[in-house]
Amino acid sequence: QPLTDEYMTLDQMEWYLSELTDSHPDLVDVSSIGKSVEGRDIWLVHIKAGKCREEKEGKRGRRAKRMARRSMETKTLWIEGGLHAREWISPAVALRLIDNFINDCSMSETNEVYIVPMSNPDGYKYTWTTDRMWRKNRAVISNSECKGVDLNRNWDYHWGVGASKSPCSEVYQGLSAFSEPETQALRDAMKKVGDIDLVLSLHSYGQVLMYPWGWTADPAPDTEAMKKMGDIFAGGARERHGSTYEVVNSAGGFYYASGATDDWAKGKLNSKYVYTLELRDGGKHGFKLPSDQILDAGNEVWDGIKRFLNALN
Ligand code: 0X9
Ligand code: ZN
């Protein structure tokens, strides 16, 4: 089943993911890493290193695999999509990246790839049924009329420094760090993988690639390396359609905000390369990016990731 040029409903995404394992039983593993507030599964797609060529070429592939492995070190990457409900291009691009990694063995043969295309299923569902501009999850907050925690303010790294304590705010941080089952599930799954070289959190919009910290403007470890590799990503992403992605520090170039995936991945997981990527567009359509841009948006990010991974090796 090929991906279409339309945004998928949550049900369509789940069908798509379940078919993936049927058609790629050895290469792809899809597992639930936990449940949302309303009880929906959060799916993790693992595209396993060293399986792609074998699946496509049989014995011949196995030989090619040994050759490829000799010259390259296996890297591990983690891509998080759909944390913010209204940013529809994020899960759409995450799904395209899954497709790209499965079909292009030059990347998946030598890299362990983990992708969570939809991290906030309740919020996403809500944007289809009720409020297209919903951002948070759908947590019920005691003693409040308002619902939802901003899942990108709920991670436990300098939590509470730069986010809202008001449940009615769009950037409500929650009652405590990791109060939400969605962030707990993501945290536990990332810790289980452990050694992750590249963490990429997909958001929209603005076409900006941000490196930590977000909670302070002080430089994070590996800042120079993250900048340099960020520029390599941006160079790749620009090639196909001329789209520009600006590489900036979160707090310095964007705004202060604590409790995001990126700061936790940098500060607690100690991944070397950590980014939040604001996808298309620059502001013309914003969160309501027309679906005829999904393919181009996905392809340019794929180009950037390929450049990035090739430069790492
Ligand atoms: O504010 C956010 O959560 C992200 N932007 S968005 O428009 N998609 O909501 C940016 C997060 C950047 N990282 C940190 N501030 N740590
Ligand atoms: Zn976002």
C-alpha cells in the first residue's frame, strides 16, 4: 500500500503501520511503547540494521551487506513525530521517512532506525473531529475546565523553568515532569534503545533546525558539532526544491522553553546530535500546510538526513 498525497487519519496510519510488518517481516518491527491518556497505542517503528539488502536481494544481498558493514559504523537514530497535534506535516513526513528508509538500503543497512510517527494520538484525533488547532494531549486536569498538557513542556530536564503552570495555556507543562503517559512512553522507549546518535523531533512550522538548549541560552555540549552537521542537513534539504532551513540555537534563535524532547535527549540521554526540526512552511499556510506539499516536504528532509548520515560515517 503506497502512501498517498493526502493527510492520513489516525485509523489510516494504524492500518498503514500494521501492513508494514506484514510486507517486511524481517526488516521492520512495529510495537506499542505505551498508551495515551485515552488508551490509544503509541507505535514505534524499528527498521533494523543489516536486514534491508537481505530482504531485497536474498543471498546476494547478504554478501553486499558484509561489504557495506566493513566500511561503515552503525549509527542509531530516533525520529519523533506528531508530538503536537495540529502539526499534521510532522507525522506525514515521519511516515514518508519510514518509507524511504525501507526502500533505500543505502541508509537502513548500516543504521538502526527508530521512528515514532504519532506520539500524541488523542490530540491528533481531536484535530480531525473537533478542533483543527489543538496542540496538547487530552489529559483531564483536576480542578480545571481546561484539558491537555503540552507534551513538549513535560520532559524532565530543567522542567518548570520556562513553561506555563496554567492548565488553560497552550504550553501547559503539567503537574509534574513526566506526568503524562505519552512522554513516559517515549522516555522509556528511548532509554531502552539507550545509545542514540541522532535524535530528531519533527514539528512545524518555520523551516528551522534547532539545537539545544531550549531552557537556557548557555551552550550545550557538542554545540559546534551540532551546528556543523546541522548545516550539512540544511544543505541537503535545500538541493531538491531550494527550500531553506535555518540552523539556530533553540533559546537564542527561537524562544526559551523548557521540558522539550530535545533538552531531555541532550541532557539526560546524552545523545550527541539532537535537533528539533520545524518543517514546512515559512508561514504562508502554517499548520494547515496543503497536502500537495507532503511529498516535497518529506523528500527534502530525506535528502537532508541522507547527507547527515553519510557525513557521520
Ligand atoms: O515550542 C515548541 O515546543 C517547539 N516549537 S513549536 O512551534 N512546534 O511548538 C520548539 C521546541 C524547541 N526546543 C526547545 N525549546 N527545547
Ligand atoms: Zn510543535
